[in-house]
Amino acid sequence: MKRLWNRYKDNILIIQESYRVAGLCVKYYGGFRVRAFLKALRFTWETKMRPMEALEYGAFSSGARQYSDYLSKRTCSVLQSRLNPQDWFWVTEDKGIFQSFCDANKIQTPKCLALLFRNSPGISSGRPVPATKSAWAEVISRLDLDKVVIKPCRHSYGRGLLVPLLREDRIEVNNIKFDSAQELANYMFDLPELTSWIVQERIQSHSALSEFSGTKHLQTMRIYTHVDKRGKIFIIDAFLKVIGGDAAIDNFQHGSLGNFIAPIDIESGQLESAITRSPDMLWYRFDVHPRTKRKFQEFTIPLWEHAKELVIKNAECFKPIRSLGWDVAITEDGPVVIETNMRWDPPNWNPETIYNVRKVLENPDSVFAK
């Protein structure tokens, strides 16, 4: 009975969401709301994709692909759960646990400078850090803040990321200014939904990547790996997260930050035309970076072969997890793993990428490494 009631409530929410999305479709694309409403309901029924999720992927625009070309986040999660043991979830999804796992397995990651917990002692330089604001402030005061990044252990999409900068004896973090390390510690400690933090050295992108996009901020690649039936590991697909504007992070977030996605040819490491979304929910491709005027198709990822070797070699350490999405940075000294996810969002923005990913997720024992 409870299951039926929950399904009923979910259906009501989908109807309400479809009606709101229909109004947005009329705003962005024109047409009639009733027709857009029925289209949203049908799309959700056939793909299991929420109406707002579908709108963000441009599924209701005139240039949308056929329904079967989209993979909902819900379906993707179900397929991933059949490949990846859920008991290992926090190995990749908690940045503190992930860091300890990588350190134990000698996987190249940014150096961990501190782990801070609100409800229990943390650690920094091998010494315990009490769960107090003053202890956190003491740790922060010893750091070279222009060379660190502070991340919530259990947030994703770059949410909660702190990139501190020293400006005239003040600490500036995401346009918030603090007069002291104690004020920054108080701010972090008092955020209600964030109870644990990891402090890492700040990684710099390879100069070739920085020059290509005209930014000093870190740009990473997403590389998908799969363990086939024989236990062999191979790369399914990859793309570069390109900073297009003044954002300090490279997260795509459907183009809302002004960033782009540039698919990578797996064999050569060469970029393809970039992809992004306009404010009116239209997806499009382009060949030239708007800031630097560099052509995407004339740029090859530096140290690409080393990056491929890095993920294939270290995917062995994560077995029995079979499906992983890696965020890898290319530095002057080589590739570095920023994070790895066993539950990653379907890349519906590119038909070729989603085809490759879906083929493996739906037929995990029928696709083999070369």
C-alpha cells in the first residue's frame, strides 16, 4: 500500500513538473502549452527522465534527438548499480575516504594537507585536529592559502568548493571576504549541511591547456572506464571540461557557468568541436574558443597517453567497481587524479558519447577491451 501511495505521489509531482516545463517550452521555443505539456508527459513516460532534466538537455527543442537517444539519470543510476557494489559507494563519493584509498594505493592525487570534521577529530600534518573552530583556524593559519583548495567531502558538481585568495591581508573566498583565518574557520564550521572538509594543494593545469583557454584555473578531463567480462579495463569515452568565462571551476552545469564540453578522440587525444547550451535551452557546437580564438580541432591534450595509462592502471585498484568516471588534470609534471565517481551523470549533451556509454552500461558483458 505504501509503495502504491508513493507511486501516486510521484506521478502527481511529474504532472505538476510537466506543466511547469511546458510553460518554459512556450517561453523558449514558442508553440502551445497543452501540446508541450503532453509532449513532456510522453517523454517522461518513455525515457523515465524527469521533465526538468529533459528540458535542460534540450529534449523539447526543434533540434532534439529521438527519445531513445537520451538516458535518464534514474536509468543510468540503476544500470550503474548492477555493475558497481553499493557497499563501495563512499570509496569514491566521499573525498576524504577517496584520498586515503588513493594514498594507500599510491594513486597520483593532489597532496592532502588536512581533513577537518565538525563532529570528531580530524588530522593535519599527522596530528589530530580537535572538532573546534579555534583548532580549524589554527590549521588554516598555517597554510599558504594561495596554494590550496578546500572541498566539502560529500558534495558534488563543485558545490561548496572554496578557492581562497590573499588580498591586502584579507582572505577572499568566492567573493566573500574574511579578515582572519578564524573568520574563515567559523564560516566553514557553521555551514549546516557540510560536516567534513578536505584541504588539498592547488593543482595548476599544463601551460598548453591554460594558454588554450586563457585561464589560470584548473581544467580537467572526464574519462569513462569499464572492466569487461574478462577483467580487462578500457576507456569508453572522454571529454575536456573547458572554462569559457571567468568561472574558477570547470564544472559544466549545462553551460550555466559559461563553460564548454569538448569531446576527446581516444586514440589521438585531439579535441573535437565544443558543445554548450544557450540560455534559452538550445544546445549547439562551435569550433573556436571565444576568448582565445584557438580552434578546438587543432588542439591535442598534452601527455594524453600518460593520462590513459593512469586511469587504466589505477582502475585495477577499484575492482570490484566496474564502471568509473575519472576527473583527471594534466599538469607540467604529468596527469593527476582529481576524483573518481562510481555514480556519474549520463552525458546526454553529445549523441556519440551517450551512445558509447549506454552501449557498455546496457551490455556490460558483451563489450570487450581491444
